[in-house]
Amino acid sequence: MVVPLTGAGTFESEQTDEFVQTAGSQVDVLFVVDDSGSMSEEQSNLANNFQTFIQGAQSWSIDYQMGVTSTDMDKEAGRLIGTPRFINNTNWQAFQTNVKLGTNGSGTEQGLAAAQAALSLPLAANTTIACTDDTQCTAPDRCYSGFCGGTNRGFVRQDAALEVVFLSDEEDQSPADLNFYINFFKNIKGFYNDNLFHAHAIVGPPGGCTSGSGAAAAGLRYRDVAQATGGSVASICDSSFASSLSGIGNIAFGLRKQFFLTRLADASTIAVTVGGAGCQSGGGTNWRYDAPSNSILFSESGGCMPQVGQHIQVHYETLCLLQ
């Protein structure tokens, strides 16, 4: 494979990058919901507590999109379910209907494979070919919102963070190795952009659990994916998902902690200003420089965690990459 690269020279040896803390201004959320025979109560629990989840998004004025697919790879195979196909700030109430998928889905739950399919071609195909009906598109693309594309066209936005929430009372039975799915999810937004993707799991804990809705098997594969991507893990046997969804929302819609620099920085020269005041690293307790991703990572418990509306400046001397 030949990958073309371009570069540019510069006489500038110093750089100042400027940012504004806006929290996650755009966030896309995919819910992968088990629709097998034992999931009616859990689907209702999710629907009834959905407003708890989006409270954070509303308080931060987040531009969000949320879609639902099932764990059934025989029927839905990653296609977004419901009308509209995905909801946003203006029609969020429709989610509470969309998420009630019923209980006639396959008993072979493949949530990880369903999420992969939902976020891949051909379902995620997004063309610029204008259309008024399906006959103007090349199969398997169809006409959605005036353009040809896959069933999930327009759901994943290039500049938005991406969150995936798995809800199941069974273990994942997707065919591929767990590392395959972890690497796939991380690479959607870039392997080092770990603040732009998280997977979350509301599943059975190790050893399983029982509740008024019945028994749940351990969802270890879902848990492992969530933990590998910095997401939240909660028990599906909780009587209310309010606390679980609130925790997921805090991660999905919370303050931005990672800021990527535009040029390669000499770490020893970095100076950070937040809200007009200098902010020392504090040995990493306030912020640290992450060399692999060339970014500044703020500590939420540090003394200068940027708040909404605050300006951040990062000044540094640059390094040159010599052939």
C-alpha cells in the first residue's frame, strides 16, 4: 500500500495553540440493545431513565445524535432501528419508543459485531450524490435525506465524539477476537484520540446476577471493551438505570480533558495558561504532556481544569523531524 504524504517547512521555532473549553460540543451515541426473549423489562428501564442520561447533554448544550440497533445479526445486522433513524436535540422523546425493540430477536447475541456493522460500510456509507428516490442510487445505497448512502448514513459525524452503549443480559457471542473489536472501535476516531471514543456496558457482572427481571449471565466481553476504552460499566440487574446512565453521560458529555497540539512540541518548553492565569504542571497533578499523541491532558482533580468558556493557551518550542 502506498500512502502519499505532504509536508511544509517553516522558519518558526515557537508555537502557541489556543483552545476554548466547550465540553464535547458534538457527540454521537449508539445504543446496542439486546432484543432477545428476556429483555422487555430492561428495555423499559432504559427508556424510563433516558432523560437522566441526556440531562448532562442539555446542561452543556451538546449537539447530540443517538441511534439504536439490536444484538441480532440475523435480522437487523447493525441497521439503525426506529423513526426517525436517529434522534437529536429537537426530537429526543422518540428515543423512548425506538429503544423498545421487543423480544423476538435472535438468542445468539452479537452486540460487538452489530456495533461494528453499524459503524462500517456499507451501512455507514455517506455519499454526496443527490437523490429524490432509491432508483437514483447504486445498490446497496438508498436515498436518505436527499443523498445516496447506507441505512445509517449521516449518523457518525467526522468531528463528533462517539459513544457506544451495550445493554444485554447475556455474554457477547460475536465471532471475532476481542482485540479485533477494541482496535476497530479505537481506530474510528484515531487510535490516540482516546477522548473521542468510549464504549460502555450495562451487563451482567462477573458470576452473573439476578433481579426482579430475571437472571443475567456475565457480560465479560462487553466489560473488557468498556474498560479498554475508558468507558463505564454497570450492572443490568440494578432496579433503575438512572445512576448508570448518569455515569455514562458524565463521560460522554463532560468537560474535555485532552487538547491536541498542532506541531510537535519540545516537552521541556511547554507553558500552559488557563483563563488568563499560568498553570504549572505540578508534576502531573494539574496536567501532563502525552508524547505519543502530542497532547496536553488535564487532571479533573487538578488546580486548573478548564471550565466551560475558558480559554486555554499552550506555548512551546517546536521540534523538527529530520529525514
